[in-house]
Amino acid sequence: MRLREFLLATLAGGLLACSPQSGAETLAPPDQAAVAATHPVSGLQIIPVTVTANGTVHRFRTELADTPEAQARGLMFRTELGPDEAMIFPRTERPSPASFWMKNTPLPLDIIFIGPDGRITNIAAQTVPYSLDSVRSQGNVIGVLEIAGGRAAELGIERGAKVEW
């Protein structure tokens, strides 16, 4: 392949990979997600996360913050988060208490703490942008899910709802 053809093919592939995708209609069931998608801003892998509350399943296209670097950055500096977008922070060590803050985060978030049984232990709703105050879990957690501020209340997501990823 000549250099020019290679560069054009690479550019075309890059444009397709960076195209923004909208909410739930692009979310493939886990068994059909053969190729991992990545978020155009963070570069993190996107995985499906479901929250089952009062018999209703809510699906989120979720950025997977699975490295110390990704977890330290979180949603800092982000100015947009769609209604069906989220970020999840799985805790790879044993279940333990978690604490978050909103440093450099301009968006209000609902921070959802997920207990060892996969159920929500507590929600820090509508966190204050840029706040340095700690937001803590109530007990040990296996993960933390961040969604747009106010979205949990809007969807009826409460303590005890089941979270799966």
C-alpha cells in the first residue's frame, strides 16, 4: 500500500472511531459487544451498565475508569455528560469505603455507591461543582457510578437498586 493510501485509510478509520454516539440506541447487549468502543473525549473503554430500580431497567453507556490514572482524573474538566452516559470506578481490591470530591469538575453529578451485593448503598445527589468536600460511601463498596446530577431522582434510582456491569 502506498503511503498516501495508508494515510487516507488511517484518517478515515480515525474519523469513524471518534464520531460521537448518542445514548441508549447505540448500546449493544453485552453478548453482542464484540468490539470495545472508546469515549471520544476520555479515550476510556465504554461498557454497558444497567441500574434496575422498581422493576425498570435503566441503561447507561459508561466510561470504565479502571486504572489509577483514570480514577484520579474521573470527570474532571468535563463540560458535558449526556443523560444516558456515566463513568464507573470499579474497586479492584476488596470492598472498602470510598470517598470522592468534585475538584476541577464543572458538572453537578449524582455519585452512586455500589455495595458488595451489587446494590446501591447511598447516593450523593447533585454534588457541588468544584467542591473540595469529601463525599463518602455508607459502608464498603465494590464500585462507584457517576451520572449527570439529578438523573437518579429523575429515573427513580434509589438506595437498594441493583447495578450491573
